[in-house]
Amino acid sequence: MESLSNRAKKLEKKPMTLAERAYLPAIFQGLSITMQHFFRAATKKQITVRYPEETRPFSPVFRGLHVLKRDEQGRERCTACGLCAVACPAEAITMVAGERKKGEQNLYREEKYAVSYEINMLRCIFCGLCEEACPKAAVYLQADKMAPPRYERDEFIYGKDRLVEPVSPDNRSKRGIQLTPEQADKLRTQMQSA
Amino acid sequence: MSLESLGWQGLVILVVFGISLLIATYCTYAERVIAAFLQDRVGPDRAGPFGIVQPLADAVKLFTKEEFFPSGANKALFIFGPCLAMITALMSSAVIPFGNFLKFGETVVHLQGIEINVGMLYVFGIVSLGVYGIMIGGWASNNKFSLLGAIRAASQNISYELAMGLALIAVLMMSGSLSLRDITLQQSVPGEWHFWNVVKQPLGFIIFIVCAFAETNRTPFDLPECETELVGGYHTEYSSMKMGLYLFAEYVNVFVASAVMSVIYFGGFNFPFQYELRSWLSSSQGLSIDAAQNIIAILGVVAVFAKIFAFIFFFMWVRWTLPRFRYDQLMRLGWTILIPLAIFNILLTGGLITTGIIPEIKQWW
């Protein structure tokens, strides 16, 4: 058949030479290649990540497990406006709104708050649209945590008990807070090159 | 032989048995580590430091697995198969000289299980019995894949035994003895340059090592247990420690094949400058002749095991480098290339001996 592109290479089936038929030169070539790999561990960096002891670093723009942020005084930011649930393409978010009672000013920032707030991690596609939609900067996808595997389906429905950020500021995820200058620079160069 | 030296000899036999088992055990670990390194991986490193108790974990796993008998299997033969494979594998290490002799006063201990004047014939007799273990196990499983694997093993071993035996005949023509001890001692005549048989028999050695790969059923000739075509070959139906015995027997066979190669072609327990070292020890270090000889003998044991480990490493290195041969390629290589080459090697050796280029052997010991 005529080649249309003129790039097809014509292959000739040549009879094997004596060296090829004796196998030995090719075998020694192969052996030398595997031996180079044998000593690679000493010369080059190992590729293997020894998982439980070390983990692969996450990308700074990784979108992982959600968190409901608190403000500087430790009050919940979420006002249960429902914009995140509307924005969610996977319909993973549900919530019930409630009115703040007297004396709860130190718990909730606004007069309206989420009595319950649930994200189904099996539905969630981790697109981050809820984070973009949130006017109160309450919901974030953490860059350093993943939704862990579980045995039962209902364990994947995360309620407020697992979503709301703990009060102690040490446990805040990196993403809700300001990025460090180095992280911001890294992110910027990555986005520019992309 | 006095009763005392008989007792010593019994101890040597026990030690040889233990060492064969230990080496086979650690071959399973070494195989995995070497495979990992050749493939840029890490290998087993969880059980103990660097994973060195991994063989123990494997053994515990194999012992606790379900003991499975396929329906329609011949139960007696099904059990007998792996036993036979293991027994024959272990028997052949008995005649291999792992060292010269130790002398304590009047007692002389030969570092060899038993010294018989047909040692090489014994090894080959036992090794060829090994295929019965595979054959019986494969047949008794009542499974067509097992049977195919067993048939492959049988025909492959018979084909390659021929070339192996012919390659050895050339060595026998030079040595004039079937005793492995004699062959070892001939490779280092005192006062002459230290020549191993591999220098005199390079072609024979290449034929022998190729056949050794086929005899031990290892890649590139592991067609009897070829996973891609035959599920697991002759041990498809085996589980638990019966399977473990088959795998273990393979490693014992590798050990024995390495030992035979290092004895016949690589000088066994000889190492360069041993006589110079002995005379230096006895003259300028003031040791008695016996003490100097004992030191040399112990260094010889170290030397033979270094050679054996080098060969075991080579077996594993080749396994993780080369792909498997096709069955017709295997048969063609055996019958139309190796056997004619071996016969040519015999003719060549005969010619060199009659023309006197290879000198007469000296029975110097």
C-alpha cells in the first residue's frame, strides 16, 4: 500500500547474524543494563516513597477535605445562606438554618447560623465551587487533608461535628488562613507557567 | 575410619544439611531484594531490620494456609510429589566438598558430607531423580495445566541433561576421575600456576551453565511453571507448605547447581596463593603445619561459599533480566545447538589432550 505521508519506514526482515543467533551478546547487554539499575540505589535518589513513614507532598492548590472556618474570635462564620449548596454541581451539601439565641453571640458570628450542615463526601467532586460561592469565607477545601476511606456509606456524610474547625488556632488548616509568601510565590509561578 | 572421625563426619553431614536449608531460606529473601533492586524498587523491608526475618514470615504464612486437595487427585502421590522434590534436592549436596580437611591431632575431618569416587555421577543421578517429584506432583493433581507443566519439565530436563552430561565428559577426560574432591584438588597443583577448569573448558562451562538454568527450571527456561500459559504449571493445585516445598526445592537446586559449578569449573575450595599463604603461616608465623593447614581449609570454605553466592546471585540476576524462551526455541537450543556444541567440545578436548597441549593430570595429593 502506498504511504500517504511518506513517513512510513520500510522494514526489511534480515536473517539473523551469527552473533544474534548465539544470544550471548544480547544477553550480556541486558545483564549490564539491569546491573546499572541494581547500583542505581547507591548513586541516584530512590523513587519509592515509603508510605506510612513518608508521604508525597500535596500540591499547594490541592482541594481536599472541607472545613467550616471560625473567625478570629472563634465564632462560626457560616450563616447558612445556602449559596454553597446552590453552587454545588453534585448536590452534595445540605443544611438547616436557625436563628441565633441570646447569649450565643460568642458561638455564631451572624444572627443566622447553620443548625446542621452536611456534606456527602461520596457525592462531592471536590471542585471548590462552594468555596468560591461562600460570601462569608466560611467553607474551604483544605490543601493538606483528604477524605479518608471508610467501611460504611453513611460514614461519608460529614456533619458539623467533623466539618467545623476546632477552636484551638493551632489546628487551623493552611488554606483558610493566608498563604505564606513562599507558598504564594510558588503558586503564582505555577499558574503563570501553566 | 575410627568411631570418633565417624562422629565428626556425621556432624559435617548435619551442618551441610542445615546450611543447604538456611541458604535456600535466605534465597527467597535474596531473590526478592535483588529483583527489587534490579527494578528500582525497595523490596521487603518491613519484617525486622532490612526485612531479614521475611523468610520466617513467609514460612508462617505458608504453614497457616489451607491444605487443599483437588477432587479426583491421587492423594498419596499428591503428597509424595513435593516430598520427593525436596528430598532429592537436599540429597545432592551430600557429596559436594565444601572444604579440604581439618586436622586435630590424629583426627582428620573432611569438610564434605561423604567422599565417594563417583561423586559427580551421584549428583547427576539425584538431580535427574528430581524431575520425578515434579512429574508425580503434576500428574497427581488431576489438572491439565499441572500435567502440561509436568510434561514440559520432564522433556526439558531430559533434553538438557544430555548436553550437560556431554559438557561434563570433557572435564572428565581431563581429570580422569569422577570424584568431586579429586577434581577440586587437580585445579591447584602446588608450585604451579593456579588454573581453574573454566580456563581450560570455557565452551563446556557455557554449555553447563545454560543447562543448569534449564535443570533448575529457572528463567529463561522456567516453562514448567510458566504463569502466563499454564497458570502455575506443575504446582497449580498446590497450596500451603506443599507448595512451599516445591518453591523451596527450587532454591535448594539452585544452591546445589551453584555449588557443582563452583567445584567443577571454579576450583571449589581453592583460592589463589593458598600454598604460599600456608608456607608463610607455618614458617614465618611459627604455626604448626596442621594449624596452618586448618587455617587454609577454613579460608577455603569461605572461598567456596563466596563462589556459590556469586553463582546464586548470577541465577537471580539472569532471572530478572531475560524473558522466557518459547518452548520450541528451548527444544531447538537444547537439541540442535547445545548437544552438537558439547560433542564438538569433547572432540576438541580429546584433540588437545592427545597433542599434549592440555598436560597430563598429576595425582599429587
